[in-house]
Amino acid sequence: METQNEPENNYSYFYILAVIFGVLTAWIVTGSILYMLLGAFLGLLTAAFFVNVLVRKREN
């Protein structure tokens, strides 16, 4: 019996970087806490798109 050791893909670093840079970008541009939250949300949406559409298509 053989077991295949496929590497487990961990994409959490994409989401962490997206939140950090979304907050930093909004803070530098506006300086408002509300826009910092919006920047974090938009960063998460961008990372989700990147992981689900672009990265997974490349792996198949």
C-alpha cells in the first residue's frame, strides 16, 4: 500500500498580507479608522479572489 504525500497548501499568508497592506494603504491615504477597516475588507476580498481564481487554476 502506497500513500501519496501531497503537499498541503496553506494560503493563510495571502490573507494576512492582504489585511496588513489594506490597512496600511488606507491609513497612509486617508488616516481614518473607518477607511482602515474598509481597506482591510477590500484586501481580504482581493486575496480571496487571488487564491480562489488565479492560484488554484495554476495548480491544476
